[in-house]
Amino acid sequence: MLSDDEIVRRLRVIRHSPTHYRNGHQAPSINALSALSSLSRKQIYRICQGEPLGPRSRAELSQALSCDVMTGARSAGHRQ
């Protein structure tokens, strides 16, 4: 499971990266993360702004950020 700081760092990279950068590096969009997890886009944006992560949010985002959105496979390393 990813740490809170790592989850927030990855979310901020995704939020502030242009679409062509995200797609070239297979990083998901906020909409894709929302679809992969049971969190709303609004919740994900609030977490980007510093709202504390609850246990459910941490588990959902950790899993969603650790898999390759294109194939659904677990990634071996960081893909930012």
C-alpha cells in the first residue's frame, strides 16, 4: 500500500500534467481514477488539496495508482 504522501504526490502529478504527458506515460486521469476506485472526482480533488485520507480512500487510491490503467495489470515501478 502506498503512503499518504506518495498518493498525494502522484495525484498532484496527474492533476497538473498535460494529457499528452499522462497518456505517453500511461498515467491515469482523475476521471479514470474515479472510475477505477469508488471515489468521486470531487473527493480526489479534495485529497489533492490536502484533505486527509481515510482508510478506505487510502486503500482505493493505492490500488488504483498501483495498476496500469491501460491493461489493468500491476505495475512494477513508478510510472509518472
